[in-house]
Amino acid sequence: MSFGTLAVIVLAGLGGPLLGVLGRSFVPVVVGEILAGVLVGPAVLGAVHPAGATVSFLGEIGFAMLMLTVGMHLPLRDRRLAASAKGGAWLAALVCVLALPGGLLAATVAGTGHAAVYAVVLASGSAAVLLPAFEELGLESGTAMTVMAQVAIADVITILSVPIVLQPGRVGHAALGALLVAVLAASLFALARLVGSAEWIHRVRQLSKHRHWALDLRISLLVLFLLSWVAQKGGTSVLIAGFGAGLMVAVIGGPKRLSTQVRGVAEGFFIPLYFVVLGARLDLAGLVHDPAMLALAAVLALLNVAIHLLASLLLGRGVAGALAATAQLGVPAAVASLGLSEHLLSPVVATAIVASSLVSLAVCTLGVEMLARASAATAGAKAAGPQPAA
């Protein structure tokens, strides 16, 4: 790998913000990054070869950091989320139940098997997409909080399920590795709680803040890479390590500057690199020329919307929240990455899964905009107040 290749990857990563600037509504940057990856990959320009050892390892770091940010984005300390947890839990549970026959239907249509994999994809959500969208538009309504709780719960359940459904024959081995990561993460969390209130820790962190040492970021990265190393040695995925590290930060509640620093390192370089490399690994031409795989992508996209709408209807919820909850990012990306790395999924099946997730981002955008309009209408009605009698 050369600096020229690295420059091409970074340039391709700018396709995400470019698409966001050109788009007339909220467009997740990942869409542009994956499409740019397809463009610079072997299928089109051939400027980036994802099979290279260095590119592959950098992509693995990006994947771990993606899972870190997914975990960090879960608003576990938000009291409003706790108040909406019950409604969100019922929605997430019903979506999981409905996803089971959905996975079987998708496997039947495509003729590929992998019903459990498709079920997990259909049950997934994406707090990493939804939370920034809600924050950008200032959405804090009860409906928005219930959707956020639903997606947070779905994230936890489905992310932990990915290694199991991809390699059911190695469930025991993967579970043992995940347990090792969980024990280490819990131990580090307990240690952080134990020494976090110490006076000398406070002094060191203040010194770090004033002298710009970024110690919180350095320690977070140390924990991430340590957990990832244990995950690899234990025979499980760095997905568990990254997500576990993110959950630790979300529960402890790191300073705002930590979120800013992580965003700079992860979202400024490693995560765009990961999505560009993922795009370069996809077989878009194979998808276009394979009717069964096109049908798989279409069925997954349609089932995702139908399942969330049906769950919302059965529980008396609105359409806008159901559409917003359809966003899929971390789980489909994890399924595609791990499936390709372990040769468990063909490139065209991985492409169909990622394509359906891109459709879900468009549907989510529509739902978020509907929630924003409803919230603005409610705020306007409250501001106008009761009209005086004639």
C-alpha cells in the first residue's frame, strides 16, 4: 500500500459529505462512501485492492471503530430514554419475532439459505444513524425517544447475534471468546469506576485538558485495541470488542471532548476508510446481472419496512416512527464484512445485504423528516395557544 492509494481512499471518503451537500435532505454520509468505494474498487477503476494485507487491516481497525461509535451513540445515560424504554422494548421484541418468518421468506426467494442471517439483518436498527439525525433536527418528542429506545435495544440484540448466526457450528467457541471480552470489559469498567473519582485522576485529566494530551482518547483506543486483540485470540469478532468498548464509554459518560476526539479519529479517517474498502469488496456488477440477488435486495428492503410498519400498527404507534426505525447500518456492514472475510457469504450476497441497507437509510430519512414536521406542527400549535372566543 502506498500513500497514493491512501490518498485515493481518503478522496473517495469525501464522497459521503459531497452527497450530503448535494442532497436536498438529510443523507447519511455512508451512502456516498460505499458508492465511492465501488467506483475506486476492482470492479470499476481498480485503484484500491481491498485484498491487500495493509488495506484489509486498516479496514479492520475502521470496523472496530465503527462498532465503538455505535456503542457510544447509545444514549444509555439519557433519562428520557429510560422513560421510553418499555415502549421501545415492546417494539424491538415484536420486530425480532416478525423478522424470523421474514428471514425464511428472504432465503426462499433468493435460494441461498442464510435465513438466520437475514432475520438478524431485518431485526436490526442503527442508533449511529438515528441519533445524529435526531440531534441535527432537534427531535425530542415522546415518539422520537420511543424510536430511539427501540433502535438502541435492537442494536444490542442483533450485534451480539451476528457471530452466532454467521457461524452456528462455532457457537460455543464464539461464545467463549465473547465471554472473555465481556469479562475483560467488565473488569476495566469496574476499575474505571473505582479510580475515576480519585483526586489524582481528576488532576491528571485536567492537566490533559489544558495541555491537549488527549489522555481520554488514548485510553479509549488502548481499551479498544486490547479488547480487539483478546477477541481475535479468543476466536470471536472485533465487532464484540468495539461494541463493548463503546458501551463502556456510553455508560461511564466520557467528557464531550472525548466524543469530539473520537469523531475526529474515527469518523474523520478510519470509518470512511472502512466503508470505502467495504464498497470496493462488493460485487455490484454481479448483483445487477443476477435476478435472484436483485430479488433478495428488494425483498430485504421491502420486508424491513413491512415488519416495522406492522409492529408499529399492532402496538398502536405511528407510521413516521416506524419508518425512522428502519435504518440499518452497523449490522448489515458487520454481516457483509465478517461474511466476506470468513468466506461465509459470496460477494454478491453481501452486496445484496448492503444494498438493502442503503435503501433503509433513504426510508429512515423520510421517517425522520415526517417526525420533524410533526414536531414543528406541535410546537407551532403550542406557541399559538388557545384562540380567544369571538
